[in-house]
Amino acid sequence: MKNSTWDFIKTLTMVYVILTSFFSTSSSVYANAATQSEIFFNLKPSRESRNNCFVLLEPIREDEVESRIIEVVCGLTNVELETKYRTSSSYVVLQFYDDTNYNNLIVNFAGPQRCSATVSYSVSSMPTSVNNRASSGSSYSGCYNIMVFDLSNFAGDSYSCQDNCPSFGALNDRVSSWRISN
């Protein structure tokens, strides 16, 4: 009886999340002050049903130039993404979108800490499924400075902005690595 009640609660929660994400009327860009629940519950449905990646990172260590990747999970629906985020006990630090103006979320980068003067994140090579696809991005959790690069290992042309980038300009569909800081 206990397991069936728990299964029913999980199913009911999933139905709520699905309905919330498909019938949400919010299309605004999320400010850095947005709560983590607001970020996920107001996602716009992606063109593809399994279009999202979740990447859990460690902050950059003092003797290193990039974050260590703890986990990468791709092929997630918005509902699966919400569940993955909630079970990881992490902060979303950066989201990339397939199109300009924050349309079609493709990847969420999260970490165990908010950005600060001593905590920042970077990825020297985007996951294959999202490499050279990002055309806009939003930062969260105290991470204000976004810098994207054309090539892996922070090489090639770069573009920087603060908080939210509705477009990466000439680097649209060319982002292969990135850095974010306070």
C-alpha cells in the first residue's frame, strides 16, 4: 500500500509539472533573482520532446582552468530535467538556448555553489549533442559574466555579456566552450 501511494504522488506531481510547463503563459526572460523553481516551471516547450541536457559541474579549483564535469545527461524532456535538477541539490548557473531570444532550451549547467568572488565555472568542450548549437544564454545564481568561445579549450573568437545574452552575435551556432563568473 505504501509504495502504491508513493507512486500515485509521483505520478500526480509529474502530471502537474507537464501541465504547468505546457500551459505556462510566462514568456519573459528570467532575471538573476529568479528562484530555481521559477526557472524550471516556466520553461517553454522545446521543438523536440527530448531536447535538453543537464550538466552538473564542480566549481573551478584553484590550480585548474576548467570545471570538472560530475555528470552529463542528455535527451531529457522538460519534466525529466526538472526531476534531475531537484534530485541533484544544485544551483543552475547557466542555460543555453538553440535560438536567439531564449527560445528552445538545450542545456542546463549547474553546480553545488553559487558564483562568488572565489567560485566560478567553465567548460572547455560542450557536450556533443549541443556543441555549435547555442545562440543565446542566461546566467543565474550569482553568475553575471558570460564568455563564450568559438572553439574548444577557450580558443578562437569570443563573445561576452552580462546576465543574459539574447544573442551571441557572430558566434550564434558556434559556441564550443564557455566561462562564467561573478
